[in-house]
Amino acid sequence: MKLFIDIGNRRVKWATSAQINVSVSQPTDDPSALDKIISEQVINTHSSTLADQLSMQFKKLPAPESVWVSCVAAESIKTDIAKICQVIWKLSPICIRAEAAAGGVENCYENPASVGADRWAANIAARHVAGARALVVIDAGTAVTIDYVDSKGGFLGGLIFPGVATMIESLTSATGQIPAMTHSYSAKRTPRQTHYLNTDTRAAVENGVMLAVTAGIDRAIDYHLATKDSELKVIITGGDAECIIGLSSHDMKHEPNLVLIGLLLLSQESAQ
């Protein structure tokens, strides 16, 4: 058994190889199948008791043969996890970083190592899930990343801009009349159900930011459809994925745990 840990800017989540294999090898019409399996395996990155909570949870697991980590959060969290793994299992985690090529994906960045570990793992997982076809891979979290992978597996680059919660936090901190608020936009909106005439400030901000994020994503997809491949597939992950799917004018496949799947694939490749 291997353990995979995705350390994002707002959440730490983990899964074992057995849990991920069940989700990948037995696909269902429910894209959140793995989320349901690991629903208790998610902790807020900013929790003051993060290390204690992780230690308590990891002690319940059988000893893994290896621990694989993708980290885009503070280095201190990765350090804490390394200490926990060493104390409980006498293991040092393997922290992935982007390479020139891996998992059937060729990294065309000017400096391949500068690609975020989460983006790299997500693109590899998307390639595995969708097969040999052109892809737009979207991660809608603290930041929104929109990456293009061609049908030969070439990761040609992409876009990065602030995510919904980040935009809201930036707006409320930079203005005197808009009160501080947390991101609470409903994921249950039906397509095109953004409200344009809002009669309270919270709704005006949330709908405005969701519209801006979704419009940016749709514009990028339109560009790739027009200039790269009209048959490309769009795969989306991240905390705001369901909201965006409900508002976007494009069909999207929701894969909530692309990074964890990518970690599994990288671990399998390293064993070959």
C-alpha cells in the first residue's frame, strides 16, 4: 500500500493506492466517487491543529511502503508531514516536482521544473483518464490554472489567474465599503443561473466573481477550440469545479481528485 498526499493552499487530502485504484479501475457516472471514499480524509490547511490531526489520522493506517506528496502550500506543512511520516513509519516522503517528461506527458515549459507539482500531477492524470486526445485541464481552486495538452501528450502551457475565494478576499481587503466575507457560492446552480441584478452586496460580489472566473475559463476554451482542436476534451478539478460546470457554456468532465490520481501514476512509473 502507498499513501498519496495532496497539500493545496486551502486543504490537505490524502488517499491510499487501494482507494484510488478502486475509483480509477471502476469508473462510475458519479465523478465524486473517490471524494465519497475519502470524505473524512480532508483537513483545512490553515487549521492550527493540522499536524496533530494528520498524526492522529495517519496512525490509523497500516504502514505504507512509500508516501508520495504534491505540495503547493507553505514549506512548513511539508516539513511537518515529513516529521510525522518519520515518527510513525520511519519513512521519508517522496515530494514530486515537474520534470521534462513523465506519465506520457512532455513538459514544454521553458523551465520544466517551474511548473507547480499539482499542475504536473493533474495533467498526467487527465492524460490517463481521457486517453490520447487534446485536452484542456482546469484546476479551479485558490488559483485557476487552465492548461493545454495536445493529442501527443505535449503540455504546451496555459494560464493562471486568481480563483473565486482569492478574488473575493482581494476585493474585500482593498475596499472600504464591501464587508469581509467568505466564499459560499452554491454549487447547485443550474447552467447559466448567474444573477446579474443583485440586491445585496454579498450576492453582487459572489455572482460577479463567479461570472468573471467562468468567463475567463470559457474564453480560454473557445480559443483552444478555434485554434488547436475542435474535438478537445475539457477536464476540471478543484473546489469550485461544480460551480463552474453549472455556469460554463462548455461540456466538462469533473475529476475531483486529479492530483491524487497523478501521484499514483507517477509512483507506478517510478517502479517500472
